[in-house]
Amino acid sequence: MTGTPTSSPFWTFSLRFYRLDGVAPACLALQDEQGVDVNVLLFLLFVATQGRSLTQADVAAIDVAMADWRRETVAPLRAVRRVLRTPPAAIDAAQAEALRERIKAVELEAERLEQKALFALRPMAAWGQAGDAAAAAGHVAAYAAHLGVSFPPAPVQVLLDRLASLSTT
């Protein structure tokens, strides 16, 4: 993830947060095992850092707003990138890796566009008010409920702990 001249505060937060120890593996575990959209998850955490709270309905609406983009753009790019890790024997490995890197860059741009759309859904001031720690945990719980799954506690705790560490640095 790299910043751009037109980066939003959300993109800047995501870049900083995702680089913290344990955050990337926790996000990817939730993505691969629970169907989490990492950008939606990061947005829910970002909103909490802004002293805002979301209702269960807000969380559901946020996820639904991104569903088509995730399904039609981000997920297919990710799938192709992952397949290219081990290309078929008939395909030159070096050329497949070069293609994989280009697709990775396009996938990242698709995620940046999703983050831009998430940030533009509503003005930050339009979300409810709440304390950061309680809001972050509540947002994550509401997302799990919306998806109809139970998130394993370990990756969630990593994310909440790292989020708390941001406010002390």
C-alpha cells in the first residue's frame, strides 16, 4: 500500500495501521476464513478512531454498498493473483511472476478506489458519537453478525490492541 496525492485520511490510516505488527496476518485470516472485506473492516476501525459509532444497520449498509465492487472487481483480481503464485508448468514462471506483480498493482488500485468510495459514503460528522475502544469492538461485532459468522478472538484482539496502540503513539 502506498499513498497518493489524493489520499483520504482513511487511506492514510489504512497504510499506517496495516503495517503494524500482526495487523496484516489478522486481516488476511479474517478475510480468508470468515469472508471479511478487509477494506470494510479497516473502515469500521477508522470510523471508531474518529470518535464515531455505527449501528448494526450502518455496518450492513456499508458492506452492501461495497458488495458489487468486491465481487466483480477485487475478488477476481485477488483470485488471479493467487493462482499465479504457482502457474501451470506450461507457463514461464518468470513471466507469470511479472504478470502477478502487475495484477497485484491493479488489485491495490481497486482497493484504493473501494476505500475512496467508503470514505465518501457519508460525511464523518453524520455518524454517531462514541468512545473509540467501545466503538471499534462494537463495529467488529456488528460486522461479524452481519456476515453471520463468529470471528475467532485472536485476530480481532490483535486488531483492537494495535488500534489502541495508535492512539498512544
